[in-house]
Amino acid sequence: MPAALVTGSSRGIGRAIAEQFARDGYDVAVNYVRSAERAKAVAESIAAETDADAVAVQADVGDADDAADLVDEAVEAFGGLDHVVNNAGIDQHVYTDDLSPADFDRVMDTNVNGAFNVTKAALAHLRESDDDPSASVTNVSSILAYTGAPIECHYAASKAGLLGLTKSHAADFAPKVRVNAVAPGHVETDMTADRSDEEKREEMAKIPVGQFGQPEDIADAVAYLRDAGFVTGETLNVNGGELMR
Ligand code: NAP
């Protein structure tokens, strides 16, 4: 069975992506940084409910050594690696006046360096893949890559950085490995759970389909990109029409 590594898949969007890969016939490495119990529960439910195997692997993707160990553990568990989804991400709401260089680096380390670290560690294995149509990397960016955001400049910069990484790696790794991005709008997860009712009403008013996204909406988009053999270097925008490009 081919195999996938989904970073940050203990909960939220990453969990839905990992579960979708398993339903589609992929063994899955479920990565987490702190939520050991939740990640183990995801791996156990995948093993119980699908034909796929799953392992939970702790790693801080922003640390290059951790990222290399993460890839090694996935390859050891499954005998190879065919797809990587760089989903792990953190956010922080703070105006630039109050944003410390250390916090700026922390967000960039996880969101951009993490994708670079994991992709670099996985590349040799992805190049050996014979999955059909090909191996792939999918980077989870954000609508904020295009719009920016006053209280999260580091987050927006990290997500814009991922789009540059995506196109560069798509050119670099062709033809063997396709590299794409998905850019979600507002998705209901822990990351967006702290919004007040007033903030939610304001955000909802900007979304033409009249609903927030669910993790499964993003998992569907990632599965499409995995299977789309003629698509590389592309970003799939999944935002309910909030930003029409
Ligand atoms: P979430 O519910 O907060 O989950 C974040 C996941 O990332 C968790 O599994 C967490 O692991 C993991 N993680 C955080 N730092 C990590 C690190 N250094 N190393 C490894 N794993 C790490 O977030 P989400 O809403 O599902 O977001 C998933 C991705 O979608 C993120 O990249 C986010 O920026 C992006 N996105 C989200 C939205 C949205 O509206 N929710 C919109 C656009 C883009 P632990 O459980 O161990 O902490």
C-alpha cells in the first residue's frame, strides 16, 4: 500500500486529511508536536476503520533533525513514502508594535521552515515512489497569503512564503514529484475557535456560500491535488468564494 505523511494531523484539518488518505488506500504517518493522546487516537481509529495502517509520530517540524527523524519513522513503518502534506501550522494574533522577533521566528519556523525541513528529508523517498499518477507534496497555505492581515503579519508572511516554496519546488522536483498548495479560508478548528460571536458574524458576511469551511472540505482539495497528474505548482483556493482570483 502506498504511504503518506501528514504533518500536524492530531486534530483539525490535518486529521481530516490523514483520514481521507487512509480511506483512499494510503498508510498514514500522523504527526503531532504536543497532543500525543489525540494523535494516537487518530492513528488507532484509522487502523480500526480502514484497511490502512497508521502510526503516530512526535516531531517539531520546525526542527530539521526532528523532521528528518519523522520521515525516517514513516519510511521505517511503511517501507517508503509517496505523499507529504505539510499541514502543521501555528497562528498568533498580535499587532506588529507588540510582536517580538522571537514570536515572528517561531511562526516562520513552524509554518515555512517546517515545510522545507520535511520536504527536504522526504525528497529522496518521494523520488523513488511509483504511485500513480506520481508522488506529491501539498503545502497548506491560507487565504491570508493574498490578503495579509493586520494582527498576524508573521502568519500571513509565512503563508505567502509557502506559495513561493510550492512553485520553486514544483519546478525543482519535476517530473517525478508534483508540488501544490491549498489555501483555505475560514475553517472551523481549534485555530479559529477563539472568535467572538461578533467576529464570526463579520467573517461570515464576507463568505458568499454563507458557511464556514470544515476540515473535510480541505481534505477533499488535498486528495484532488494528490490525484491530479497534470497539476503542479498550483494553488487551490478553498474559501467559499471569500476571495475570487
Ligand atoms: P489546529 O487545529 O490548530 O491544528 C494544528 C496542528 O498542527 C496540530 O496537529 C498541531 O499538533 C500541529 N502543529 C503545530 N505546531 C507544530 C509543530 N511545530 N510541529 C508539528 N506539528 C505541529 O490548526 P488547523 O486549523 O487544523 O490548521 C491546519 C493548517 O491549516 C495550518 O497550517 C493552518 O495555518 C492552516 N489554515 C487553517 C485555517 C483555519 O481557518 N483553520 C485557514 C487557513 C489555513 P499538536 O496537536 O500536537 O499541537
